[in-house]
Amino acid sequence: MFEDLSKAVNAFKKSKNVGVFCKNLVSLDRTMSIITLAKLCEKEEKSFELICPGKITSKSKRYLEENSIQVVNEPKSKNYVVSIDYSSTSIDKVVCKRDDESNKLNFVITPGDDLFSFDNVDLISADSNFDILFSFGIKNMKEIDESFSEVFSNSKVISITKKESEVGDYKFLINGTKSYSEVIYEFLKSFSQDVSEDLLNMLLIGVVDKYKLFEKENSEGWILASNIVKYGGSLYKALLNVYSQKDLENFYLQKKVMEKVSVDEKNRIAFSQISKDDLESLGINKSNLDLKGRNIFNLCKDLDIVFVIYQIDDEKFKVVLESNDVNKYSAMDVASAFNGSGSENKVVFSNKGIPAKDFEKRFLETLKEVYNIDVSNYSSLFTV
């Protein structure tokens, strides 16, 4: 995994202009790894540029803005060239004049004997390469637009991918449960024995989010986090950032969730139902609904199953279900019936492609079949 590490670090040390290319930013693991590189470049007085032509989640945007990192969707040039095709247009002379009153730099073109046409004048970019380019998730050049090919061909490329890559002078493979954060952590250690806490904390935020620490069992995530802490990172600060940084709208949503809790002591279940009107009154929609962390009312040792139903739209619902005893109830047993995702401890799933009335029926049937729970008194769960 780290065979090219020392070579990549040495190339980075010699560089002055550093670029990062990724098609999209949809995970904090990738985003915080890139922010860590940006901060390292700032400390080392290297120029840094992030190119991302695709999707960027609102969460990633927030972290990029908080760290003053701008994103471009095409490479910037170090130089621009005014090009005149003199085989088609006769040119007598070109003079550059500075006008301090208008703060303009004027290029005065004197035509020759032929008529002059601006069709023969172009503004083109040049030298759009970096000394080092970090490539995140690009396995081959077919995945990206041709306009970026020069950026790759003119730079030394450090490639980080989850599958074997044809791209890169130095390659790092993060197959299985590995993460971008782990690669950048190893890169930092090799770069310097004295890495600042703020850089390590950036990586820890990505690690906490990727491995869902405190939400599910994951030994590999905890091992990586503990190694970063031993090196000088603060797990407390990372956890605070990930789990205690909800915006005001989502804070009031947690308050509303608590207000609407119902408890089924017999079956050791608690749940809350949040309507579309509840969400709209709080300024919450599907794009800013924050579901990270545990369900706020999951506080009692005498409860085995806890879930919240969010009505996103008239016929669209999202369910966050948690199991407090995975030996008795695996949350994934329910989620798998609805193509949901998560772990044995916590899952998120929706009624995509299923009418609300049918979804409620299937959800209750699944609780009965999988968990052997009496659901005869449950009704109108999805008519909130």
C-alpha cells in the first residue's frame, strides 16, 4: 500500500506548485484529506489549487469554506498568451501601453496592408501544470474530460484510488476498509516527525466520519484514530466537530424529535415521528437534514430498538433505526429489506419506489418477522 511513500514525499518536498484533482467531493474522508494537504502546503509556503469539476456535498462545501479553500472546475494557468495568426492577418507592429488613469494595459495593434480581423486573435492559456498533482479516485484518463489531460501529463502525479490505477507516478491503493485519511496520515509522518495538531485533527474528522466511530463497532477505524492521537491529534476535538456541530435548524429538530417520542415498554422500543410540516417549520429539507450521530433520545438501557421516521415529502419517508443489543437485533436485518445502509448498530433507509401505505405495512411486517415483535397496536406510523 505504501511502497511509493518515500518517493512521493521527496517529490512533494521539492515542489512549489501543488494541485489536487478529484471528480467529486461526497465524503468527509476525501474532503478532510484534501484540506489537510492544503494546510500543509500553506505551512510549507507552496501554492495550492483544488480542481473538482463534479458534485460537492453541502457538508464538504462547509468545511472547505471554513478553511478558506477555493474550488475551481478547470485548471488555472500561470500564463496567458495573446496569439495572433499573422499568416491570415498582416501586422505592422504591436505596442504595449500602460494607462494609469484607467488602470488598463493596452495592446496597440497596427495592421499591415491587409484588413485586420479579430477572428485571428486568440487568448490562450499556457503552463497549466503543477510540480505535483494529487489525484483522488481516478483509475484511468477515460474517467475525466480531455481538457484535464495536459494537467496530468505535465505533472508528477500521486494517485490515491480504491482500485488499481493506470494513472500516477506514485500510487497508493486503499482497497477494502482503508481510507484516504490513512494514506495522508502516513504521508504526513514520512514528511515530518513534527506534525501540527491542527493537521492531525483535520484527518481525525475524516476518520470519525468514515468509520462512524461511536455509531458502530469498527476496530480498524479505532486503531487508525488511536495512532493519530498518539502522534498528537485530539480525538475529543474531532468528535466535537463531527457530532456537536449541528446548525441551529437541526438543533431545533432534535428538540422536536424529543418532544414527539413514543415508548413501547413491552417491546422495549421507542420511536419518534417527524412530519413534513415539522421539517418545513424549522427550515429543514432533504439537502440540510443532518442525521449524523445517535438518535437523541436513545438514552435508556431498557430499550432495545429506537427509530425516528422523517417525512421528507408527501409520500417520501426516511427512517433512522438503531439497535442497542446487536446480539438480539441487528439493525441491518431490517435495513436490508429496503436496500438501506449502515451497520448492525445503526441504519438509514427510505421508501424509495414504495408508496407510503405499502411502506408502513412492509416495515411493520419486517419488525414482526425479523424481531418477533407484536406490532398489532402500531398504526399510522407513516401518516405523521
